Amino acid sequence: MKFESITIKDIGKALGISTSTVSRALRGSHEISAETKKQVLEYAEKVNYRPNPIALSLKERKSRSIGVVVCEIANNFFSQAINGIESIAYNRGYHVIISQSHESYKREVVNVQHLASRSVDGLLVSISSETTNLAHFINLHEKGLPIVFFDRVTNEIITHKVIADNYKAAYDATVHLINNGYKNIAHITFAPFLSITQERLAGYKDALVKNGLAYNERLVKYCTYGGMIAEEIEAALSNLFTSTEKPDAIIAAGDRITTCCLTAIKNSGLHIPHDIAIVGFTNSNIPELFAPTLSTIRLPAFEMGQVAIELLINLIESKRPVTEFETKVLQTEFVIRESSVKV
Amino acid sequence: MKFESITIKDIGKALGISTSTVSRALRGSHEISAETKKQVLEYAEKVNYRPNPIALSLKERKSRSIGVVVCEIANNFFSQAINGIESIAYNRGYHVIISQSHESYKREVVNVQHLASRSVDGLLVSISSETTNLAHFINLHEKGLPIVFFDRVTNEIITHKVIADNYKAAYDATVHLINNGYKNIAHITFAPFLSITQERLAGYKDALVKNGLAYNERLVKYCTYGGMIAEEIEAALSNLFTSTEKPDAIIAAGDRITTCCLTAIKNSGLHIPHDIAIVGFTNSNIPELFAPTLSTIRLPAFEMGQVAIELLINLIESKRPVTEFETKVLQTEFVIRESSVKV
DNA sequence: TTTTTTTACGCAAACGTTCCCGGGAAGAAA
DNA sequence: TTTCTTCCCGGGAACGTTTGCGTAAAAAAA
């Protein structure tokens, strides 16, 4: 099955003029007579002519499309971020091609290569939790492909970055729990190499220390697969609860981790927040529907997406090589609900 | 900023052979000597040659990309469906370009036109709730662009369709509520023109009638914007609760509608399931975390995506025009939890 | 040796577009 | 009348590939 469409050549033939004249008329060149222009424009309108973007891409060596690399879109944070990305990209005439790594290094590499070979003009990336080797990004970046990282970023590549203030978020959440009388605060988080993990861990640590509590690394559990695998989180939890230093509070670092924790706690018969408190990093829009209602740290996902795509498009459209890069830090939103306040 | 890459011309020049020879060597043509092939292959590998897909698209008049038109990806059903779509598309060498209508007819039209002009090879569509005029699809379809509808389908276009068994789902849910002693069962659903609305409504009606209850149209509320606008749902609810025929149960037709109903009921101080029961069509993966746990009808989103993309790719790759179309009906999953069972 | 076949490769066109360059016609300046 | 501008427009190359056709050299057959 094929899908024929009208070309500039067809118009030229129909009107008895050359393709170059048609092209120029369409672009409103001054060196085409008003009469010819009118004729071409009218005919093009009549036959509903649409320039072939593929031919244009070939000629201009750019595709007006940008690639997005995230772990998965079935995740509140990323789907909201993609909404932000799309809202801007569309207006600026760019297409968005989304690919999911599912937290797998291998798939990330494949996806990135695929996107690059599809000639995307730039990449918007949130690194997978399995990724420690960044060669696939570095290669492309060195060849001149504009890349902007968001949320899960890296210091190994000097470019624009957009992150949330994870340090402050974790700090505030920890202080909040301490102020509510919790003393054994666990932190269930992503893979240790991820920037978000490190930022949050730092905030968590500092809050503990500044409030006279010791940092206990046995209370920190890393989920290498970022919660894609429920067993991983359950293992972390059972490990916590069987240890001698049982936590009385948890800070969960992600959407899945949070819901998994809630389920596990519920199944274990513990009472929230009496036996254990929980604060979750989640962009769920229904934290009030949980029982008890869930205290959350919400990332500015939509805005992060918007800022990231703005930066990327600026990079793409910049006439001269950009040498000054910035890291934008957006504020998170901390909403205290029942799950972290003892009654 | 631009991003140069290696072409077969470069390879030819480097090896002192023509581009056609390089092309043929790369494709493993039999009319190229083993020696030359080896040379070319090795060199291509060495410089990391990647064929330019844009040039290929131009030549073959297809882009190996397919467009997906949904309401929004920040929705469990659609993000799961997209996962299904991607899982297949990737393996078969297709790119997926996602666009969101946000339940707006205007945006749907713009998106579809945009996708078409980007030369997608086919379209996977779930119609927006505002859409009553299908001209934008009919046009493209008549020009030969393969389209497969899923979830929200239409009878105005003869092509493959993939839907859930909405009739049975609604029927079963209604019967379940009746069996649990509920008599005034309300149905809060999408726009009346949507196929899913009609299918569910039919199941709901038939279940009532077959169980000796009268169908009361005042208990059915339509949300034209499919729950994108919370006020719409709230209005429907307050309308229901202030009427003389107060419902004692609700069947909510979508993700957003369900959560919105839960919030509203919670705020109104009513007790679920004592004062009012609720069953929701939702693909949320945390219905157990709600209080009370939520009885749900889950659509086979992932499978629907998979089946739809399979059908679409078959259509695209079919040598001869396809005249036999099918409508696949997949089964839903009904899980009864606390919200619909009186204690 | 001559003729035929096979092998291995190059040329050029095509996909749809833009844009440089060149040139004819008409009008203006000499 | 001749020369110079100005105004319009067409030819053709280029972007990266594939592919039909042509052909020189080598191999096989005569």
C-alpha cells in the first residue's frame, strides 16, 4: 500500500513552469512575478500541496525531530515531563520521538543509536539506572549532537542540565520526620551511581547529622532496577524489618518504590504512621486517596520537561558553537499528609 | 551546530570504488567479489557507517515510522497501550511517534495532519472525546494511508479495530453491584458519541433490565471532556447527589473519572461501600492502596497495543490492497475489592 | 585462436526539494 | 542605435541511497 502525494514537480507540470519557479513562488521569493506567485499559490492550495519533510530533511541535513530517552513513560514523573516537552516542541515545530530504556543499559544504548541513525537533531535524556558507562552519549556528543540531560544527569558530559532540588527535598523530608519524633529513618532509593540518588542521599545525611542523629548506612537500600522489579524492593524492605535496627520511617525515592513500600507495609500488618511513617518522592496525582493519605515530594516534572526542551532547541538552533552551559535547578513541592505525622 | 556522518560516497572515495559498488557490497549483493565485499564491510565497520534513513525514506517513499494519536499519555491505559505498541514496533523496525490530543478535536486534527505530512507509514488512533467529525481520518484513509483504531473506534471507517469487551465488562460490573444489593446504580462516563461509551452503556442497560431494574437515564452522566476537566465530573456528581434519586452505587468509566469520584465522595463524607459503592474502569496498578480498596475493571491495555500495531504493520507491509478487515475484541479483567461489597 | 559466457564493477537516474548560476526580454541610460 | 540594468524564469547540481543497464576484463567454451 502506498500513499501518493503531490509534489512541486506536479505543480510545475500542471502550470507549465519549472520546479524552481514553483519552489520560489511557494517560498514567496521576490524574483517571481506577482502573477505567477498567485497562480502557484492558488493551485497548491487547490490540490492541497504539502512539502515533503523527508526531502527537506535530506537537503537541510536536519530532521526537526528530537529524541527523548527515558526509563518508561508509564510513570507519573516521566509522562508529566513528556507533556512539558511536547507542549514546547510542538510550538517550535519539532517532533518528539520517545524511547524507553526500561532501566536497561543495553536498551538505552540501542535506543540512542537508533535515534541517532534516524537523524534526530538533538537528544533529551534521563539516564537509566543501570547505566554506568556513558560512551554511547559521549560519542554522539563529541560528534556534535546536542544533548540535554534532565532529572538523572551526569557530570561526565558538559552540557545543559535540568534537575530538581533533590538535596533540599530529601533534607526537608528528613527534618520533617525527625521533628515528628521519628529516629530510625530509612531511605529506599535508586541505583547508587544515579545523580538523583546521590543528591537525595546527601540531603538525607546532612539532615540527620545536623539534627544529632547518626547516619547509618544499613538504613539505606539501593534498588538497582529503580523499582522495575518488585522483588528488589520487597527484598530491601524485608531486610530492613528483620534487622535489629528496625526503621520507624521511610523515605522512598520514586513512584514505584513508594507504592511498593505501601503495599508491603500494608501486607505486613504495620500501621502507618503509628508503627512506621512514610514520605514518598512521587508525582502521583492521587496521594489523598491512599489510606492513610500520603506525604509526598512532588517533582516539577512538567516544568522540567519544558525547560529541558527549551535549552535543547536553543542548542540546536544556535548559529555558533555553544560553550557556556548551565544546570537549572527547579524547586520541588513537599506536601505533608497523614502518612508522616503521628497522631 | 551540525552533526556530520559518514556516507557511502565517503567509503567509495576512501576505497577508490564507486558508490554503487559500496551500496551493493553493503547489501551483500552476489555480483560483488568476496574481496571487495570484505574490504567494504571492514571499512564501514571501522568508520562506524550508518545508512542515512532519511535518504532511504525519500527513495522508498516510506518512513518506517508510525504515528500514534491518543488523548494523553499521562493515563495508565494509554501509557500501557503505548508500551505494547513499542514492544512490537521496535522489533519490526518501526519508529513510534506519539501525539496527544488532550481530548481536543482541534488538536487531534492538527496532530493527524502533522503526522501525515511527516510521512508516517500508518496511524494508530484512539479518537478524542470531542471528535464527532472524522473527515481528517477519512481523507487520509481514502488516500491510502493505513489506519488502525483501538479502544475508541468508529464505524465510519472500514479498517482494522481493536477494542476491549466493554459491553461485557459493564454488564458484569452492573450485575455484581445488583447482586450486592445496590439498586440505584449510576454510570459516569465519557462523551456519548464515543464507541466505548455506547458499548458500556449498552452493557449497563441490559444488566439492569435483565435483573428487573428500570433504566433511568438521569443516573447516567456524560463527561464530554473525558475527565480532563475535574469540574465536569464534580458537577455530574453533585447533580447526582442533589437529585431525588440518589445513587447507591457508581460505575465510573475511566481513570480520571474514577479517581475524581473517589475524591469527591471522600470529601462529601459519604462512606464507601456502605453509603455508596464504586467500581472503576481503570488500569491503575495500585487499586489495593486506596481506602477502601477499589473494585476495578482493567482493560488489556498492553495487549491491545500489541494487537493494534501488529495489524497496522501487516496493513503497511501488505503487497496487495487489503479488503478484509477485522475487529478484535479482547477480554477485560474484573477484580472485586472492598469498594463494591457491603460488609 | 576466436567466440561466448561470466564476473565484477561503474554510470546515471530517481526520490522531492532548494538554490546558485546563467540568460532572454524589456526597459532605461548613453 | 548600442549598452547596461532590472525582472523573471529555467537548468542543473546537491542531499544519500538504490538499482537498471552497460561494459571491460577474465574465464570458459568453441
